[in-house]
Amino acid sequence: MKEFWSSRIINATPYTPGEQPRDQIFIKLNTNENPYPPSPMALQFMADALGPDLRLYPDPECLELRQAVADYHGLEVGQVFVGNGSDEILSFCFQAFFEPNLEIVMPDISYGFYPIYADYFGLKTRLVPLDEQFDLPFSECANAAGGVVIANPNAPTGKALSLDSIQRILNTNRNVVVIVDEAYVDFGAQSAMVFVKDYPNLLIVKTLSKSRSLAGLRVGFAMGNTNLISALCCVRDSINSYPVDRIAQAGAIGAVQDESYFQTTRLSIMKTREATVRKLTKLGFQILDSSANFIFIHYPGRSAKELQEGLRDKGILVRWFNKPRIDNFLRISIGTDEEMDALCVAFKELLA
């Protein structure tokens, strides 16, 4: 029954987020959340923001937060856009930069929201198949008619592109916008920030949800040429001029400025990731090289779906995708050392 639904959504297939359990306590390794709490500075800044001023609208320009991000990355404040999570910013990008009749190039295996946005906004896509090792053949991304969207590191594979590959994509697509989604870049990949000053068509999108432990706050930002930032502002102000609340802006500033805590937690996650890879490899799993806060794994001869269900029965949540080519893989977020040890024990029992 879809009475009164618009034609835009009547046949839409929306994004399915990872399970957020309510029935029991799980070891939650299915949504790429950071296992460590937010920065103490971020928590203090949010506590300080609680008060009478909440009766007032937040700064629609997010000027103080944008300045903090600009200072951190060596940019001008006009080169930074802030939104309600990187997903909102990405949706703004699809509205701001792409034309209905011109194909957007993106990998066939990547973040599930990209094709959903394209379909929702009536845009065409050209999917570039990843090779057998799940690497992106960057030469197939050349001369895109409408634009390019890539995640680096990629999701759900965790594999990263080299800066040389990204630059080749930029050099062969100078007349369209190239969006590089760097949600997971802080866990081992190289950021394309070094190209922002030389490529006015490059937009980098980042989030505080992963490496800054603020998934519950919903703050993301984009960085690029001031012309691109102005386009995003135009879309935002045509929909909602106040997308980032006062408390979120305050907490985000604290998270960006607390460099010591950021470095400590991200390096801890990377160390745990490598230790987990070694343990699971000994159990017989095949694991893709990961530069993200998750791993993408496969056990020859065993159903990934059955392993996922077996882990759930043992109180551990991981992500399984019912999609061609990856339906026998599991994506597993990196938790604490104790959580990953419990995962390895559970796998050993399931494989016995």
C-alpha cells in the first residue's frame, strides 16, 4: 500500500543501515563505530554548550567549526563546508554537481548510498567493476561525462587507492567534479588533501563518526575549491539552513582540536586490526588488505551468511551483504582488543 506516495520514491530501494540491537547486549562489530569514547575535550565542549543559549538557533555558517577544520588542514575557511554527517553532505553533492543525463562514474562495489542517491535524484551512473582482487582499475574512470565518486579507502573492502591513482583520475576528469569520500582515511590511507589547491574540481568529504568517535553526533565536512563550497551552501540553504546544532558544533570543535587523543585512538585501532588479521589468517580466513577500521574476510568453503548467524547466536554482530561478488564475505569492524579476542574464539568454535 503506497497510496499518496510520489513517483520519486514509489519504486525506491532505500539504504539499509547495520543492525542497531535493542533486545540484548552484543559485541557490536557491524557498523564501523569507534570502540573508544569521544575525546574528553569534545565532551567538555559539549557540556559547556548546554545552557540558556539552546533557545537560540545555532550559527548557520558553522564559522567557528569551519575555522577549526580549516586550521587543521591548512585551508581557508571558505574552502570548508559542514553538514549533519557526511551522508547529508554526499546527498547535497549529488544535487549540486551532477546533471540528469550525464553518467556519474563509480565502482560497482562501494558505499551503498552512492547508487541510491543517484537513483533518488534521477541521475545516470556507469559502474566500473572492481577486478578480482577488488582493486579499482582507475583507467576505466577516465573521461566521465557527469562526474566521479570514489571512496578511499573503499567500503566495504577496506582497500585504499594510492595518491598516484587518485591523481590519474583527476587528470583524466578535469571538466567534472571528482568526489573522494575519505570516511576511513585516518586508519592507514593517504589523503587526497594534497591535491585540493591544484584541482578546482576536487571535493573531499570526511566525517567525525569514525576516527573521532562521534557517530552519535552526526557531523561531517567537505573541503575543496570555494566555488564547490558555495554550491553546497546553495543546496543546504534551499533545504535547511541550520543542519548542525549548537552542541554538535561545540563537540566537533573539541574533537578536531584534541590531536593527542585522536592519534592515540586511531593508532590503537590500527594495531588491533593487524593483530586480528594475524589471528584470523591462522584460522584459515582470507582477508583483504585494509586501510580502514574494519576488515573484509572470507573463509573458503564456508557460507558467510551462516558464519554471521553463528556469531549472532554467540552475541557478536558483524555485517553481511546480500550482493553479487561479495555475498560470501563478512565486514567486521575493529573493536577493542578484548572484543576482537572474543570474535576469534567464536570463529574458532564455529569452524571446529
